[in-house]
Amino acid sequence: MMPVGGLEAMMEVAPLDGKSALGVRVLVVDDSRAQRHILSMYLRRWGYEVLEAASAEEALALCASVRVGVVISDWMMPGMTGVEFCKEFRNLPREDYGYFILLTSKSEIADGLEAGADDFVPKPVSSDELRARLRAGLRILSMQDQLVDKNRLIAANMEELQKLYDSLDRDLMEARKLQQTLVRERQREFGQAAASLMIRSSGHVGGDLVGAFQIDDQRIAVYSVDVSGHGVASAMMTARLAGYLSGSSADQNLAFQLLSDGQRIVRSPAAIASEFNRLMLEEIQVEQYFTMAFAVMDLPSGNVVLTQAGHPHPMVMRADGSIERVGEGGLPIGLIPGAEFEDCSLTLRPGDRLFLMSDGITECPGPAGLDLGEEGLAQILTRLADLDSTALLEALIWDLAEHAGHDHFADDVSGVMLDYRG
């Protein structure tokens, strides 16, 4: 039984602020009806909604069906003790937190803390201390409610973000399909020569572009382009550049120059690079730039003129198995106004192949951080020389994956292999 002095002290306590107590349901658990009555009377007076239970078993059944914010339980009760009740209370499935206060005359409270109790009020109960403990509990419950609300807000925002991501993912998948149409044919036949194309984006879409087109009855062009950056912006730039390198539209193809008298002449590879540089800086005017290797081949003779604008050095695979590095280096396109580009010449003999590739191949990092490099690429090409060009490009991807230790390349990988038959 509660001492009379404790009862009188509780009766003198002023009610708690109604705003703090309203909406909080307190469950009083005690095998003493008098104790429950006294505590319940003052809890209601302080503004709480109160439930009572005569045993831990009865309280558990109540908590399973009713949301309880605070539990005030006696420690020593017949059957299940307050500590055992606390353990079971913590195991109940619930979204919110329940604040648990044990009433005890025990001097050691370690068992209660391990069971999950939040606070203790010693007997005989002091009204001031009980009120302070309840206020502390309310602050914790309030913070917990705020945390739950914030978590719900985060969950709602995450759901919205997921919807946006799914929508963007669908758009990127469609963009990938559209970009793949830029390299619709993976092999182009030109009679005395053939071009095999390979492109693999590191993401949904990429900034690499390869292609081949017929200039006239005797000449063909092959090219490899690598736009700076990754993703949608780079993919949009490759789509625009593809329009300037389309063999089906000579009026827009920068390989052709329209003279004032209406005649159309073919620009040299270096002149094409210079015109692209002017176009990027004066008309397109974006932050991006790109590298390029562009080659024009005379089919009857096998003579090739190419320019290298910041792109990796092209490789010549001779019919005798030797590998030659060609090109004069050069600046990327779209960085410096008036940049000059140079042409270099070489001759392919029947059975020779010319390989233009992006730096996603030569700069593919291995597990130790070392790039494949031109020497590593030359070794791979030598080993795969017996394969036809289409199969060689597919095998090259496998060798790159083996070098990197995975097939999720950090950069776009692309190339064009020009076979000369003579």
C-alpha cells in the first residue's frame, strides 16, 4: 500500500500541461487495486488517458490490441514479474515506441535495464519524481514520434524518387535503343574492303561513335569518335555528330564541301577535323569536346589518309602478323580555336587491317590499376590475328574483361576494323 504521506503529496501536485499529456495513453499494471486506483486518479488529473491491468498477463493481452504510450508497472507481482513483463512487452510487434517505468523498492536495477525498462521510480512513490519521470518519457516519445514522421517522409520521398528513377530508367533504355540505331550495321561491305564495328557503352547510353560510309566509287571513310564525359549529354552529342558523318546525307556530311559554283569536293581528314573544331566552338558551343580518328581509303590502291585528333594511335595489323602504330597525335576537337590537324598516309596491302579504337580500350584499368596500354592492345591483337574481324572484336571484349577483372567497364569501349582485300 502507498503511504499516506505519498498520497497527500500526489494530491497537492498541479496538473501537467494538457498539451503535453493529451493523446498519451498510460497503462498502470499492479496486482493491488488500491495502488492502481491511486495512480490512475492522479494520472487522469494530469491529463492522461489511463488503462489498468491487475497482472502482467492481462496487460500483455491489452497491449496486443491497444496502442499504449507509457507503461507504469510494479516490479513484484504474482505470476509474471514486472521485469519479465517488460521483456515480453518489448517483443510485441509495434511501429511506435512504448516508454516503460518500473515501480520498485529494489536497490539494484540492472535486471530491469537489461529487460528493456526505460526508467524507475522507487517506492514509496514521490509525486514530484513520478511527474518528472513522466515528463522525461513524454519528451522521448515526442522525439520518437518526430523521428517516425521524418522516416515516413523520407520513405515517401524515396518512393517518389524510385518512381522518377524508374521513369528515367525506362527513358534511358529507349535512348539506348535509339543510340544503337546509329550503328545499326555491325559490318559494312565495300567490295574490295569491309568494316566491322563494335561499340559497348559503360552505362545505358554512352559517348562513343564508330562508323563507315562510301564517299564515291573508289573511296570509303571510317571513323572513331569519343565524346568527353558519359551519360545523356554525351549520347546527345554523338547523335548530333552522327548526322554530320552520315553517308546517306551528303548535303550534311562534313566530309563534303560545297563550293560556290555548286560543285562538291571531298575534304581531307585533317580538314574535316578543322571544320568540326570550328563548328564546336562557333555554332554548337557546349562544354564538351571530343577526340576522333578519321581515315579515307582509296580502294584500288589501298592508300589511306588519316588524321588523329586526340584519339589513341590507330593500329595496322599486317597480313604477316606484325603490328604497326600509326598517326601523328593531335589535339582534341572543340578545345582550342584555330587548332591545326595533320594528315598522315599509309598503304594497306591485301590481308592488312586498320583498327581505330577509343581510349576505353587502351586505358582499361587492370586490378592493379595499370592501364592496358598500346603494348597490351598490340599483344591481344597479335594473339587474335587468326580470327575474322567480327569475331576478333568480340574476343577483344572478353580479353578486356579478363584484364579488368570484370565486364563492367568504367568507360565506353568502341572500335572499327577496316579489312582490305585488294
